[in-house]
Amino acid sequence: MLLTTKTHHQPNEPAIVHQGRIVSFRELNERANRWARAVTELGFGKRDRLGIMSRNCSEFVEAYFGLAKLGVVTVPINWRLSPSELEQICTQSGLKGFIFGADFTENVEAMRSKIVLNQFVCIGSPSPGWATNANFVANYPSDETKLVGGGEDPAFIFYTSGTTGPPKGAVLTHHNCLWWFNQMSATLDFRSGDRVLMAIPLIHGFGSVWILNNVLRGCTSFLMSSFDPKTATETTQERRISILPAVPAMLQLIARLPDFEKYMSSVRWIWTAGSQVPVSLIQTYAGHGFKMVIGYAGTDFGFLTALGTDKAVEKWDSEGLPFFGVDLRIVDENGFDVKTGQLGEVIVRGPGVISGYWENPEATAEAIVNGWFHTGDLARFDEDGYLYVVDRTKDTINSGAEKIYPIEIENVLLAHPKVADAAVIGQPHEIWGETVTAVVQPKVGEKVTDIEILNFCNGKLARFKSPKRIIFTEAALPRNASGKLLRRVIREQLNRPKSTL
């Protein structure tokens, strides 16, 4: 276990800092050992799935490494999902237990009676009577535990919702995670002793991989339970943060603060990914001398490309050049490589690609063909080898740190008794990158209002997925010969000076 090795090299250096609590690398390893023993006592073993729904905290990281040692598969779960969505994921993954933050007790209680789980563990207080408080972990020995997990064993299952069937669980093995760490180490400027502000939720693949990297690189992670731009800049100044990973929406909010650059003078470089970065934002940070690296990555396939500061303004709409060790192609519908400048689908293979989707052979076979993962992203290369993604994966909407899948929202809208057809797209937003816009065609003779639609969505969708703008149209929505909705055509129509919708 690399955490144990890191403990030998810098045992007393701070690994995690959260709300004034400092956890050294030695203490992190000892607490991970306690978690491994405690979870074993609760009846968990190799390949059992254990869900975790918590804000960023030291206990999350301790459990993260403890479960990895034990070979238990961690299933991070987004706390913003509705009870029905939580229930779906718990059922599909076959969870045997659930770790949750005390502030999410109500969410867990709402779905607890609908699923059968062996154990519930609560981080923080007050703890409900039906859950074991995480403090019990302190009762177990901290000496080195026997390693059970590793290699091609599954380490994580990250769920994406909103497909036509059940949610898909992307399975990351221990080797996948270590390869991502190797990619980051070989491509990005990390140094032992770096101080990294972690405001990105650890429940996302983005956050989990960064925590792994920080620990193995010997960096100190300063955890924020929730993001607030003022607190983030004050922490950056006070703690002399040297690296800031953030989604574009976070950087937009920081840039709106007066004299934000003075608070962030210690930052050596910024990493951002998850949605298109506006050129104005790049120029703002570049104008204050900040080095920004813009990445193109995904939970399913790891890090693909990065755009550095030297070309960030000139090629602002590019995804950059390939990461270390990336085998990446752009192919046509027949699987042949396209010429420079031509559009095709991005496909990738290598150690960073997931082993498949949990107990979903159909989705796995569709995504991974002859060893190549098909991202579904439409892109081109320019003459300098820079990648340009023209259309995001299967029309995914990137809003803040969240990925939103239109078909999930469309299915809810189509269930409304007054709706004949519906399409959901993402539209640019200066803070969140994109927001959800719904185009609704009412049934003939029916009238429906925004309020009716939103009330109908309430409880069926997480709030961040509900439409922020609703456009009504009497015209039929554009579809191809096979009946597939042409969302790109709708986006183009809405972007015209005088929309035809």
C-alpha cells in the first residue's frame, strides 16, 4: 500500500487539514488501518460495496484508504440526488452498507425503508438510533493491517444517472487509480510539500483522484466542506495554498471578489476541467499572472488532454494536447482515423480506461470496442495536434461540478399529461458553465405553464437537474429519420438572433 510507504518517508508532515484538525501522514495511515478493522468487524470483505455520502472531511479520506486496504469497493454517492435516485444506485450496486454525514440523515432516512442494508455508519452528530457513529472506529488497533485489495480489483464505482436504463456504475480498479496518479505526476507540476485547496467534493471522481494524488505525492490537502469564494481566497492566503483545482464556476465566483489576486498570490498554478472555460475567464487569470491548466478528463477514461497557460488564450476553445501515456484517436463512423481538421468521435485506450460498468455488460460492450473506449465526444485535431471537442459526450450538460443527462429530464417531462414532446439542452451560463433549458411542445389543445412543469419535476429530479428555463413551442421538435432527437439543431436554433422556436 503506497500510503504506508508514504508514511515511512514523511510520517509527521500534515496530510489532511480540515476545520483546524491536522492529520499527519502517519495518523492518516493509522486511522485507515482502524477503518479497515472496524469495517471487517461489521461484516464487510473483499468486493463488498459500501456507499459513502459525505461532505469533504478527514473521516472521508481515512475511510477511503481503509476500505481500499480491505478490498471493499467504495461507492461515492452525490448528496444532491433525490431519495428515488439514491435508492436506484443503492439497489443497482448491491450496497451492503452506507456511510453518511450527519447532515444527510434526512436523505438516508427517506430511502432507508425501501432498501435492505446491513449497516449504516454516521460521520458526525447527532447520530440517528439506527446508525453506528463513526467514532467507534477509534476503538480498533492502528497497527498495519493485511492488504487484501489491489491490482485489477475494483476500488470505486462512480455512478452516472440519466440513461435510458438503470444508472451506470463506472468501475475503477486500483490499477486505474494508480495510472491516473502516474499521468498527473508525469504531466503536471507537483512538488512534495505542495499545499492544495480541496473545495471540489470528494464524492466526484475528480475530487477522489486528486486526494489520492495529493497523498501519494506528499502534498497537504486543505479540505473545504462546501465551497464559498470568500472563504476559499482567505484560506488560500492564510494557508499559502500553492495549487488550486477548481471547476470553472468556482473560478468565476472567485474572480468576482475585489482584489482576489492579492489573496491568491501564493498559488503556483490552477487546474480546471468539467466544462468549457470562457476566454474572458482565462484572460482574467492570465492578466494577473496565474498559470492555468485546462483539462479534458472523464471518470470512464481518465486524463486525456491538457491546455497550458502558454496557449490558453490563443487556443482557448481547445482541450489541449494529450496527457502522458494517452493513446487517443478521432475516428469516423466506420472506425477509420479522420484527417486533421475533420470531425469524428474521440476514442481512447490504455491503463486509465475503466474495466467496464458494474453488472451492465450491454453498456460495457457498447462503450468498449476492441479495447477502445468510445467517449461519444465529437472532436477534431488542428494542425498543431490540439484537440477541439465540438459536442460534449452524448449531450451531457456540465453545470458547475455536476454532469446532467438530458434524457433523464426529458423522460420526466414526457410523463406530464399535457406534454407531447420535450427536449433538454445546456445553454451557456457565466457562473455555472451551462444551465438546463427545456423546450416543451404541449399536446394539441392543451396549455401548460412554467410553474406546472416545475412543480411536476419537484421530487422526481434533483433540484440542480430541474430546468432553469422553459421554452414552449407548437412546432414539432427536430428528429432524424430514425426518430432520434436532434439536440444540436435545437441549440443552433436557440442561438440564432431571432429564434425560430
